[in-house]
Amino acid sequence: MATDLSQKWVLMATAQTPTNIAVIKYWGKRDESLILPVNDSISVTLDPQHLCTTTTVSLSPMFQSDRMWLNGKEISLSGDRYQNCLREIRSRASEIEDEKKGIKITKKDWEKLHLHIASYNNFPTAAGLASSAAGLACLVFALAKLMNVQEDQGKLSAIARQGSGSACRSLYGGFVKWAMGNEENGCDSIAIQLQDEKHWDELVIIIAVVSSRQKETSSTSGMRDSVETSLLLQHRAKEIVPKRMIEMEKAIKNRDFPSFARLTCADSNQFHAVCLDTSPPIFYMNDTSHRIISCVEKWNCSEGTPQVAYTFDAGPNAVLIARDRKVAANLLQRLLYYFPPHSDTDLNSCWLLHGPLAADFPDGPFPLLLFALFSYVIGDKLILQDVGVKEMKDVEALPPPSETKDQIPAQKQRGAVSYFICTRPGKGPVLLSDESQALLNPETGLPK
């Protein structure tokens, strides 16, 4: 190393990586240590402006050990999944030189340097919104940039997979396939981009956050139990998913929304059927989840062709994919009718959680009454204009959906949904050049 290890320098890189939501589900591993799945899967990457992980990685001769902070709290890096990613990235690190700081690091020197890592999710962690996928993908991507790893995204996805299976799909934007592969060492179990985020950009995605609490049964233990006890999982992996993969790839390529919606809903329902077929049974959805499904199914049926697809990962939160923005506005109108906010107090709490909204109104002040409403719908909040809702009283005045005109409208479930996120298909990970966005202090390598 050309630089004295006693010198007080810090090298950093900060990256932002999106989460992804599977439309053909990954559930079950054939190899626990390498995280090799029992079937292929397909996901859509969500816009990182609305759901993402930001991670800063740093190294310095001052650091005594590898350390990590998640959402402001220090966590252990001793787990196999973190260690697998760190080991694989370090083994592929190349020589780097920073003339400005007078630093030169050779390939052998990487083993002597420790890392500090800080990561932040702008959405609920461990609540069924693929936080681990975004987190591990961001970690691998940021480390690869910091350590000058000369690998393409496909090979990086194989490393991210060893941290969290679904993480491999977050290394690309748009629609992504995770090929299960056939090799025992997992070298061919990688992510492949099917289409970029611009291919089907009229799609709008609304997420109903039913609960941001950590789920009772983790995905890791749930998958293990399903593999060991569910006969339906075996049938699904061998007979159902291979055919669905072909159909789904075709639907995405042709932007065939009716087929896309049918496959997405069916696969979500079958995934949760596998969870119920597991011993002991796993319950990820709740009554509110079921009511959202009923709402979408009744509307799709009344229209004669699917307007919205629904899918649920390992949690109660609904991911609803609308065929275009007009449909998304009609969907949100229905959701606000059936699941209005419980009280202004709850909404204000939600606003405090997600931060000030002045950036959405660059032309000047905005009515205080909008605070609560614009905190109940976050992400692309301009959709509220398409819905025609300006104040909380407009939500109360929403008419029953047209498909209920000959029936008694379902009872409103106040407070059943914590908030909604409006988003769209998005791009893959990016390196952030603005040092002010770093989560670690550039002088100490500790959290800001």
C-alpha cells in the first residue's frame, strides 16, 4: 500500500437502490446456504423516488472492525448473509488510486481494511415490502463501486442473491427475471432484465400499507417450512410456474394487461395458498387484505376486463397495479371510499413520519388542511388532483363505486389502511455523487 495505514483518510461511496415486487413469486429454496430458489420468478422494480434504500459504505485504516447501522441503529454483521456478500465483494476488489487524497490500495490490501456501512429505508422494514431485497442489493452495488469490482450487473446479482434472494432482482430497473439456474454452485442463478422501466411506463402502482409492523413469520423460516411440508409448493414449482413464466414474459413484452393481471393475481393467490398449505400454516394477509382483493375483483368483473392487478408478498400490504393513470385515479377513489383515514390525529402522525411536504408545492404556501390528506397518500401525490380530492371533506363526500349501485355498499373500514404510496415502474440502482446525501461523516466514517 502506497499510503501509510496510520493516516486518517476515509473513502466513501453512496448508492440508492429500489425495491421490487414479484408478480411471479419466489418462495422456497433448494439450497439454503447459496439461496438457490425452487422456481424462476419475475418482478417489477419500483420507482426509487418513492421506495428505496440509501446506503453509504466507507473504509479507512482508522476503522477497527466492520460495523453497520440500519435506520440509525447499529446492527450485527456476523450473520452468514452479510458475511457472504462482504467476502464475495472483497475477493473481487481491484486496485484503486485516489491521487487527490494520496491513496493507493492494492488487491491484497483489501483484507486489512475494515468497513463502516450505514443504510436507510424510506419505507417499512420487514413488513412485506421487500426491504431486505433493496437493502442487500444496495450494499452489494455500493461496495462494488467503492472497491472497484469489475463485474457486470448479472454477476453482481449472484452475489446479492447470497444476501437476500430477491435482492438480485433489485440490481435492474423495469421488469426483471430471476433465473433459478441448474448449476449446484449457483453461478447461473442470476437476474436478467426483461424490459426496462420505459417499456410499459403507463402503469401506475398503488401500495396500500395495511401494517408497517414486522411480520410474525419471517420469509426465511416461512420458506423453509413450506419446502418441508407443502405438497402444493412442489406442484407449483414443477408444474405451474414454468408455464406461467412463459405466459408472463409474453404478456410483459406485448404490454398485454388482461393477461398480466390474470397471471399476477393468480400467482399471488397461489403463493398465499402455499402458505396456508404449510404446517403450521402461515398467515401473512389479514381481513383488510382480503377486503382489498374483494374490492378489486368486483370492479374488474363489472368492467368485463381487468383494470387492476393485485399482488401480496409476505405481509398484509397490497400492491395494486393499474393499467394507466386514469384507472389508477379511479382505483384510489375506491380505496379512499372504502378505507378512509381514521382521524386527523392519525394522519398528522403519518405526516410527521414521512416528513414535510413543502417540496411538492414549490410555488408558495399551501393550505394547512392539505397536510393530513397529503400524508395519507405519499409518493406521487399529484394523483389526488386526478381523483378530484382537495380536502379531507372531499374524501367523506366520495360516492359509492358504480359496481355497488345494485347492492348495499360494503361498510367503510376507517383506519384499516395506514397510508397509500403511489408509484410506478422505476430504474435500477444509482451512485449518488452529492456528498450531502451520504449517511456517514466523511471525516470520521461514523453516522451523521
